[in-house]
Amino acid sequence: MLPAKYLETLNKTKEIIKTAESVTITTDMWSSRNNDSFMGVTAHFIDEDCEVKSVLLDVYLFDGAHTSVNMANDLRRITDDW
């Protein structure tokens, strides 16, 4: 059931975000108690009804050094996917 619900939510989110003329992307990085690093990426936009919308694009385990090059590469991958 979880994969089906994921696909349903993904498709709904794609429908919502495709109405956006432009978006602002925010990121957040944090470490878990066992020192795993994670990065979350969110898109924010104003819809056709002038309501602010925010959609989570990805949360993933961030491997490697926290350099600007590594973060930029991951942001590019995520935005290309969307």
C-alpha cells in the first residue's frame, strides 16, 4: 500500500506545482543522533488564487562532504527531476 500511496501523493504534488509560474527553493540540512546527514528541499510559490503553497520535493541521506559543489549538484538533480 505504501508504494501506491507514494505515487498518488507524487502525482498530486506534480499537478499542484505545475501551476506555479515561478518557485523559490529552500533547503535545510541536519544530522541525526547517529550522525547521518539529511537534506530537505522545499518549493514555495503563490498559486492562481494568490495563496502561498509549499511542497516538499525531497528529503534524502546526504552522503559526502557538505561542500557547496556537492549541495549544488544535489539541488540540480532534484530540480531536474521536478
